[in-house]
Amino acid sequence: MISFSSNGGFDKTMAWLSKLQKLDIEKVCAAQAKKGVNALVAATPKDSGLAANSWTYEIEHGKSFITIWWKNTDLENGFPVALMLQYGHGTGTGGWVQGYDYINPAMRPIFDEIADAVWKAVIS
């Protein structure tokens, strides 16, 4: 058998839970999503600058989740240029252009900032 007893009230707990209900995590994520776009713009190799300046973000939210989608709208023959730069691509003459990992190093600190910002919003 397990029993539980408490002295005092739960006023502080109820106030904290009430505050959490009003917390706008999407606003926190939007600020961080913009930082992600800036990091991607700065990190994207710039030949013409089109790929670098084609970064956007969207925020999807449901009842129990929020997802940030970073997107690049620069396409070449229907294929995303950002992915060609990241992973490499074949050439029209049968050659191969090696990719360059620029996305992961640019976004790693942004992911850490998102985790910190959301945690601070929840505990403050």
C-alpha cells in the first residue's frame, strides 16, 4: 500500500501550471528559427548567392508538438541546390562534385540555443 500526505497547499504549483498553459512556445521557436535561417545564409557557399538567400522556415504545431522546418527554395532542374552543395552531385559529363557539410556545423549551435530557450521559458 502506498499513501501520500501533504501539509500546506498547492498554490505555487497551481500558479506554475497555469503559467505553463499560457506559455507561447511557438514565439520562442520563431525567434530561434530566424536565427537558424541567418546561420544557414551565412554558412551556405556563395557562387551566385541564390542558394544562400533562398533559406526560409515554417513552424508546424499540433496539440503536443512544434516542428521547425528550414527550407531552401533554390532548385536546379527540380533538385534543391542546398542538398547538392551538402551531399555532392553528378555533373552532366559524368563527373562528380564532392559535397561540403555546411548545414550541420551551422545548425548545431542553433539546436542548442533552441533547447536552452525553451527550457528557460518553461522554468521562468
